[in-house]
Amino acid sequence: MFRHEIIILTFEHVSKIYKGQKRAVDDLNFQIEKGEFIVLIGPSGCGKTTTMKMINRLIEPTEGTIFLNGENIMHMDPVKLRRQIGYVIQQIGLFPHMTIEQNISLVPRLLKWSSDKQKERAKELLSLVDMTPDYLNRYPNELSGGQQQRIGVLRALAADQPLILMDEPFGALDPITRDSLQTEFKKLQRKLKKTIVFVTHDMDEAIKLADRIVIMKDGRVVQFDTPDEILRNPANEFVEEMCRSLGSP
């Protein structure tokens, strides 16, 4: 089983309750280790995106505590917290009026890195995804969807944050581009040793990418284990059904 000695993220009895509604997330208790690729998966409304967004306080927990490197995130300045954490969404969110270099360097610029350091970091990251330095001066509308998604991922890596949150980042891509990017990103994650928390509704994607998978239903964790263990020993019929969906169009 995948293990490192250092715990980067801890959920202790974490719940999110919206006024007049049931618990969107209910009593989560788990730990994520440095360098792990963790995938949150489950049906729409199960609480997976809410869980991820509580990590960088885009949504704040109602009950319980989340610790990042041993520190309660509610004791941290939310802006400083978010600058420590990379974030990639399905819509990418590249700024159309900015060059690729400016898009990649967004957080380093906020952290007041020198211009030379920003440019060198952008070049270094482009080389990791086999894109040449001439892309630095291009604009997002000059790139394909797959290339834009690569830039969105690189922007999250630019300031060298140890933790990256990814909300269905490849969901809008065609199947061939998506498969290629999944393979590319898994290699990149292993090389850079980043901790990834990745939301998807696609079990094939979860099995392909994850070191461990958090399967959620109705705001609760149903099973948290390695892909092999989930396939061999599903916790209940719900997990069995998810496993049976593998390879379905």
C-alpha cells in the first residue's frame, strides 16, 4: 500500500450543513499523506466538491477541523492559505487578455517573484509537458483545448505549492485528449511528488490516476482505499455497482 511518513491533510469530524438542508458533508474523518494522489468520487450531490472546496476555504466547514501540515486552516488567513494550494477547475479559467506566460505566472507574480524568475519557471513548466518556449507569448485563443488545459495545470504548479486541488479538470475534453492528459499528468505528479486531491465522477479515471480513492455517497465516505483493494473487496453494493461501470461509455 502507498505510504509516506508525513501527513499533509487531516479531516477530523468535518461536516457542512446548509441552513434548512440536510448535511452536504457528514462527519468526515481521514488523513492524506504527502505525495499521494487522492481521488474523490461519487454521484452528483454526494459532497465530493464541497469536501475539496473546504480544504482551501472556498466553502467553510460547519463542524469539525481540517489541518494542513498540522495547522488548523481556520486559524490561517484565507488568502495566504489559497496561495499555498494550487487549484484547477474544469473551465480552466485562463485569462484571455493575458499571454501564456502571464497566465502561468499569476500566483508567482502575487508572491512578488522577480520577472526573470517568473519567466524561467514558466519555461521550465512548459518543457515538462513538451511545449516549447515560443508558447509563452501566445494567447489562450491560439491554443487547442488540450493545450489550454495543460496551461491550467501548469498555472497550479507554478508557485511550487505542495498541494494541488483539481475539480474535474479533464471533464470537458474529448476522450482521446482526456486519456492522453491523464497519462501525462500522472507521470508529472510522480516526478514532482505533489499531493493531489482530485474530484471526478468517472470511475475509470479514478482507477487510472489514484493512489487511494475516497468513494462518497450522501455526504459520507463509503470506502477509502487503494484502487486494487476497492476492486477486490468493495465495501457494499453501491461500490460494487461503481466497479461494474468500469469501461462503460
